Amino acid sequence: MIQLVANPPAFDTKVITVVGLLAIGRINEDDSIWVNREDADNNLVMDSVKLVLRPEQRRAAACMSATYAAVTGTFHARRPTQTSFVGGTMDSVSEITGWSPFRQNCEEK
């Protein structure tokens, strides 16, 4: 994740896996992955990547929100003309895997 946010163009349009703090927001525009909890708490948006998730992925990942996870998908670096401050966007997400500690069974919530 550090290499990604330090040099987003090097990863543009590539399928990658990143590990960071997963944040599933109240609305899908808020879904993201952060370098670490401190960056999320302090809203250091350049140290985050926006996630574009399908509704079923959002539901499945909700139990892992605010915990560390590995996310695999296609990364798109932020374009100079974009007004967003995030470091880029990841779409075509194929896998979200929780890292300890995470809730293994969302149904138990």
C-alpha cells in the first residue's frame, strides 16, 4: 500500500493486491482502503484508495470494516483533472480477505 500511494502511476490499470485498513462507509462512495488506522482517523485521503464494490461485495465486507484486509482489483491512478483527493480508485474487485483481527462470520454480528 505504501508503494501504491507513493507512486500511483506505476500501478495504473494493473491488477494488484493491497493490504490496509478497510472502510465500508454508509454510502458506497465512502468505501476505501487506507494505509493504516491513523491515516483514516486523520483523514489523510492521499493515503487511501477508493473502492468500487458491487452491492453483494459491500454486504460481505461490512463485517471487516475498520479492520485490516487484503483487496485485489484493478487500480486506476488519480488523473490530474480529477477533483478527488484520494490516491486512486480500485474497481473490478475480485477478492476481499480479512486479516486478523476481523470478524470471520458476518452473520454473528
